[in-house]
Amino acid sequence: MARSALLNVMVQSALKAGKSLTRDFGEVQNLQVSLKGPGDYVTQADRRSERVVREELLRARPTYGFLGEESEEIKGTDGAHRWIVDPLDGTTNFLHGIPMFAVSIALERNGEIVAGVIYNPATDDLYTSEKGGGAYVNDRRLRVSARKNLSDSVIGCAVPHLGGKMHGRFLIQLRHVMGEAAGIRRFGAASLDLAYVAAGCAHISTLPYVVIDGDRAVATCHTMVARRGEQGFFIGRLSASRIQLERPRFGSRKATG
């Protein structure tokens, strides 16, 4: 597949950060059986990954802004462009030696997400997308599932943290859905949730408590699936007694099911 210069910069940044995370992931697995807790080490791995991504992106485009999870935002002189990064999406999985985590990078242009990269170094799966150019995994074009009925669909979901304002409400919402869907899955990394929907592995992804500017991973994976949205993909949103389906913000038509 042909990539733009900007997408190539994002891919190389994600791959380089992925190498750092792969080394750290091996060490975390060793720490699981040691007296020294792995928590602090994972925090450092997260910061190292962000530093790698930030240095690579700003070296290529020094005038762009940068919004990361682990550091202060850098205001770019460009004014129109901003990198949005989650250097380690799926921290809890990483902490416990579960190979479901990702580097997530988005490019925002004049307030709109126009490109995204999600890379899981544990599986070496690289998801890429650009506005108007489709979505790919390892250079293979993605196709969303043709399933239309909830009873045939697997739903990927993010669960609010215990003690958070949304936790109890979400459990009530989830109860209404579990009896209607083919299955519920919590993968533990929001970016991979939505990448799997774009790939047709899952069919709906619910993110009940995140917004674009509040979760860096979602900013990236929203781009990933929104490119497919133009051909019928919906982002699922749970309500108390039903699933309301709506197109990503690149479209406007709504449906209820």
C-alpha cells in the first residue's frame, strides 16, 4: 500500500517505540515472579515509549504540536497540526504480562483526526489509516463485518474503573446487552478494540466513558474505524435499555437497534 510521508513518519515512530516496549515487556514478565513489584517499571516503560515517539515525530515535523499521556502538552508553532499519542494503551495488560497492548498515534489537522496508527508489538500487528485512504493491517486492506443483527455480533467494551462515577451505571447497561449479543469481550486496550471492529473481528465497540480529547487512544482508533464508517460502520453507544448506534463524526445518519 502507498503511504503518505506523514503516515510513514507515524509508522516508523510506532515501530521504534514498539521495540522499546517489547524489551520492557520481557522484563516485566520476569518481575512478576520477583519480590520487586513491576508497577514502577511499567510506568518507566510508558514514559520511555512516549519519549521515543515524541522525539521521532518532532524531529520529522518540529512545528507540530504534541499531546501525550505522560508529559506536558507542547504547543506547536504550526497552529494547524497536532500529534496525539498514547504510548502504552493497555497498561494493566502490560503490567500483568498479557500481550494485548499498543502504541497509538493520531494526527490532528485543524481539529479533525486525519490519520492514525495502532501498533501491537507483542503480535507485530500494525494498523494504519488515513482520511480518504482506507484502513489496513500489515498492509492488508481491512473490511468490516457484514453482520447487521445484534444477536450475531461480538461487542468489545471498555469497563469504567471500580469506584468511578460510571462503573455502577455501566454494569446496569451491560446487563441489558449481554442477553442480546453473541458475546461481550473486554480486551483491555481501547485502540485494539476499535481496530478489531475495523478488521471485522468484533462488530461493535462501546466506549461509554471516554471522549476524543480525553483519551489519546480513542483519538487514534476513531480515525481507524471512521474511514470504514463511510461504508456502513457504526460506533455503538449503550443506553439503559438498548443499544443506540450512530455513525462516527465524519457522518451524520443515525439508527436505533
